[in-house]
Amino acid sequence: MKNKTIASKSIKFIEELLPSIRDGSKTVTRRVIKEGADAGLILPARNSGWIAWWPGEEDPEKLTKFTLQQYEAGFLCPYGEPGDHLVVEGTDIELEITGLSVSKVQDIKERDCIAEGVGSPITRDCKKPRFIELWNSIYEALGWGWDKNPWCWVIEFRVLPEKA
């Protein structure tokens, strides 16, 4: 088992999401994949991490030397991997990553919006428009708005108990 540095990385959330993180209703965050963001498709790498797979090239034997190196090694999520801890910037909240995947932002489902801390599972309202509004409030000015449909790290987490 490899040694992990506990709470060696941090992650930032907007202020309005902190209560839902604290109460455990927000258990997922999506972050734009900046490395390989121009890729047409993101797939698991052969050995570790994730690979940006260029449009139109589905056969690993036809990849260029550069992309083949990426295919072999992949590139890792900058926030960590399952089991790693993150400190929420400006707070005493510490998270443990429990799952990691990738998807296009527009692939989000209603149940995913709830895990993102948008809306309640009890109400029968549509949560996706609220998630789109939240997403655009954070990412649109940076060039990664909902309409761009960027690839995202989907980071599942749990809040760790406060240390006594």
C-alpha cells in the first residue's frame, strides 16, 4: 500500500455551497479538465490516470508517439484519487475522495444535480436548470460555460469528521 500525504491538496468552493458540503447533501463536484481539454473523447488510460483521445482516432495502434505515451501513462486528476484527502480552502472542512470519473458536463442527470447539492430529493422540481445556472455562474466567464460542454472530473467525496 502506498503512503499518502493526508490533506496535502486543497479545493475551492463558492461560499453558497459550503453549507451543503457541511451537512453532507453535496457529495460530488465537477471540475473542468484543463489538461487535454481539446480532446474529442476522454477514456481510461491503459495503466493509470486518464487519456485525452483525439477526435477520429479510435485505434491505439494509430496514435502518434506523443499520444501513445499519454495512452500508456495517462494524466492524473490534479485533485487526487480515491482515498486522498482535500482541504476546502478557507474552511476547517476536510474531504476524502471516494470516487473519480470523467464526463461531459451536459451528461449530468437529475440525481447527479442532487449529489452536487442543487435541490432536494424530496421536492419534485427540475434541478438541472438550477445546476446550469450555478455552473455558468462559476465557469462561463472562464470560457467553459454550459454551452461549451467541457469534459469534467467528477469527484465524489465525503466530509471527514472534525478532529478533536
